[in-house]
Amino acid sequence: MSQKKIFLVFVAISTVSLLLHHGGHFSWTMEAFHLGCPALRSHPAAGLKPKHTNVAFLKTHKTASTTMQNLLFRFAEHNNLTVALPVQACSHQFCYPRSFTSHFVHPHTLPPNVITSHMRFNKAELQRLMPNDTIYVTILREPGSMFESLFSYYNQYCQSFKRVPNGSLEAFLEEPWRYYRPDEKDSMYARNTLTFDLGGDKDRPATDVVYARAFVAEVERVFSLVMIAEYFDESLVLLRHLLSWDLDDILYFKLNMRTPSSKRSLTPGLPAKIRAWNSLDARLYDHFNASLWRQLSALGPACVAREVRLLRRAQERLMRSCFGGRMPLLRSAAQIKNKDLRPWQPSGKVDIVGYDLPVNLSRGFSSQAQELCLKLIMPEVQYTRVLLRSQSLRYRRSYQLRSPQQSHPLQQPIRTVLPRHRSQQPPAAPGPASGTGSTSTSKPAAGTQGWTTKIRSKSSQTQAS
Ligand SMILES: *[C@@H]1O[C@H](CO)[C@@H](O)[C@H](O)[C@H]1NC(C)=O
Ligand SMILES: *[C@@H]1O[C@H](CO)[C@@H](O)[C@H](O)[C@H]1NC(C)=O
Ligand SMILES: *[C@@H]1O[C@H](CO)[C@@H](O)[C@H](O)[C@H]1NC(C)=O
Ligand SMILES: *[C@@H]1O[C@H](CO)[C@@H](O)[C@H](O)[C@H]1NC(C)=O
Ligand SMILES: *[C@@H]1O[C@H](CO)[C@@H](O)[C@H](O)[C@H]1NC(C)=O
């Protein structure tokens, strides 16, 4: 073994052992933070503000929100929280693009602490479902790159885009009304997608400034933090402060990305056309980008920069330890050996890349370390399925211990008629029957051992973000 290899193996082993000894927490954490950063928790010591655990994250489309969802799923699992998940008939989304209602939530995932799967936002219904101290968060992306991404991702999926000759973004923007039908299925991917996801009217004319202004104000009232995809790490730092989380809690690997060859750069003039076509989204973006930077400057640029640096460093370390001492190669889905790690592909023209783990990862890795590494890179559809299974198991186990009065009001009428919308998947069994009847413990069924072999990837998922 070369010295370099020995060193890398050493780094891998020590990172993993750190990880295990600290229950998933790294020791690189906090010392450096004290300087310059106001009101930071150093250690989970007494007297400090507890972590805020009730979070509703509105997962918008093509905005790095899959990465955020993965982060929230892991946080929830790590802290024994309940994540509201969709009923099977809704697929892995809350029956998007229908407006959210609590009937879309699987009864085994009530009462929830966290909600993050795709939905069309509906404030009243969410407030009915979620605890009253829930913090609302969402994420926006710059309209030009966002629209290019939507156009390429949903090219074969959304009729408004499919009609365009040669799949030309330029042609679409030249005469959008020639291709776009406001009431058609999937039209929300072709205009003001963010506004639509947030529950707004995507087809309000750009001249209706009163509406646009009121909509921005409403979003501002409901959401405590509007993250910006272009400043993802900075947004995470704000999130961490808002929720009193540790830096460990915001570690992530980027998920659901395209290969560079699937991306196009915008020719001059296009960004302006995209903004004009998506004027509501453009207004939202400008407003919340400005407010993000105001919040960052209130926290202190030095403090933000330091945390971002530490986050990236820790991320790289984790990456190396998970991927056998070196950075993982991004792979196209077909190259990923483990089917459970293959991201959903929107069409033959776009390549969504994912990660593969070294085949021999299991050697010398405990099942917890393996699980963390796998979860970090697990695509949305598979992770949703894993989480539903473990929560169902926990629900069934605790069911016998719970008196009926204690259950969540929405849990009472367990619905037999499920909403059906564009579900292309046959309803699958919610998970293995708990059967064994070990009711003496409320231990969550994390399903760490061998769960990867249990998940079955389906080749036809409805959609991904
Ligand atoms: C939240 O609900 C609890 C009990 O349901 C209540 O005591 C509390 O005052 C509520 N808090 C707010 C901020 O509404
Ligand atoms: C489509 O592409 C072909 C070949 O590149 C070109 O000849 C044709 O003019 C294009 N059509 C339109 C409508 O742009
Ligand atoms: C976001 O706002 C900052 C601060 O005003 C500005 O420098 C930056 O260019 C904006 N980003 C985008 C993508 O518009
Ligand atoms: C694990 O896999 C790597 C690369 O495939 C290989 O170099 C290494 O020898 C393997 N280690 C063991 C213990 O099998
Ligand atoms: C989660 O639950 C398990 C089993 O009940 C327990 O051992 C663990 O300490 C809990 N973790 C947290 C963060 O509450």
C-alpha cells in the first residue's frame, strides 16, 4: 500500500469511528464557530435552545429541493420524528398537482413533525395537519436557469414543451402562447412553476401587479425562510440558525442532478424572455433573494463564510469516508449497480446522475455507517418508500400501547377511498407486517439490516423534482 492509500484508509476509518461514537455527530463541529457568530449553540448542553423539530418544507420543482428533502428525511430519522408521507395512491408526492389536503397523508405517518414531499401548497390544510409551532421553509431558484432545467427535464412529459419543434427553448420563448395551454395537464411545468407550487395563480397576467405584490407578501407571511438555490449553503446556514440545529444536521450530498451534457447555457436575450414569461416567479425570486442577503448580512458575513467553509470541509470528509477514501464518481443511472440508488429518469434525452457505493463498502463498516452513507445518496422515491415502511412498522407497534383518544384527530377515519390522480404505480403493500408483536419497546423500526435488498425499484415512477 502506498503512503497515500494508507492515509486515506486511516481518514476513512477514523471518520467512521467518530461518526459512530458520536451517534452520527462529528467532532469537527463547533469550536470554530464561537468566534464572530452570535447566539450559537456549541454543544447540546443544558440551557441551550432545543432543536426545533416541527418543519414544513415546501418542495418546489427543479430547485435543489430533493437534496433538502433528503436532509430532512435523515434529520427526522435521526431524531425519531414522524414525517408525513403520501398515501400510496398519491405516489411519492401528495397527489401533485392537486392542491394539498390532509387526506393525501398516510395515516401511519400522523401526527407529523416534518412534511417535505412535493405538493401544491395549501396553507389552511397544512395548518390543520401540522403542529402549531411548525416553521415553514421553501426554496426558489433563479428563473432563467430554472426554466432551462424545467424545459429539459419535462421535455417529453409536458405537452406544452413537447409541441415545440426540435425541442428548442428559443422557439418556445419566441411564441409561448403557440405551444402553451394553461389548462392542460402538466402546464404548471411550463409557466410560473414556483408560483403554482406555492398555491398561486400561474396565469395571472404580468400586468396584474396588485396580485403579484399581494402574493409575495403572503409568501413572506407564511414562510420563515425562503432559501435560494444559487446560495444553497448560505441558505442552510440560515436554516440552521432558525431551527437551532447543529452543523452536522445540514450535511448533504447533491442529489438529482443532470449530467453536464444535458444542460444548455442560455443564449443572450433568453433570460429576459424567460423572466417575462414567468414574471410572477421572477418577482418572487428577486424579492426573496434580496431578503436572503439581508438576513445573511444581519448574521454577519464573516460568520456565514466560516460556517459555509466548515460545512464544505465536513461534507468532503464524509464523502471520502463513505466512498472508500476517495470522492465518488457521479454515474448515470444505467451505470449504478445498486438499483435502489438509481434516480428516476424523466426521458431518454436527459441523464439524471446519481452515486454508487463501492461494492465492498460493507467490509469494516458497521451497519449504521453503511446506512448513513446509503441514505445520503438515496434518491427520493426509494427513500420515501423506506421511510413509509419503517414508520408503518413503528405505528403498528405503538398502536397497541396507545389509547384511541390520544391519536391525532385526522387519524380517526382511516380512509378506505384513496384519492387517485395520475398514479402510474399499482398500490403496493405498505410494508412488511410487523407480525412479531414485540410491543415492549417503542424503538423505531429503522430497518437498518439488509433493507436495501428489500426495496424494489420500479422502473416507471411518475415524476421527480
Ligand atoms: C399551540 O397549541 C397548544 C395546544 O394545542 C396551545 O397550548 C398553544 O397555546 C398553541 N400555541 C400557539 C402559538 O398557538
Ligand atoms: C429543426 O432542425 C432542423 C435540422 O437541424 C432544421 O433544418 C429545421 O429548420 C428546424 N426546425 C425549426 C422549426 O427550427
Ligand atoms: C441575489 O442578490 C444579491 C444581493 O443583492 C445579488 O448580488 C445577486 O446578484 C442576486 N443573485 C441573482 C442570481 O440575482
Ligand atoms: C474494495 O474495492 C476496491 C476498489 O474496487 C479495491 O481496490 C479494494 O482492494 C477492495 N477492498 C477489499 C478489502 O476487498
Ligand atoms: C430514538 O429512539 C431510540 C429507541 O427508542 C432511542 O434509543 C434513541 O435515543 C432515540 N433518539 C433520539 C434522538 O431521541
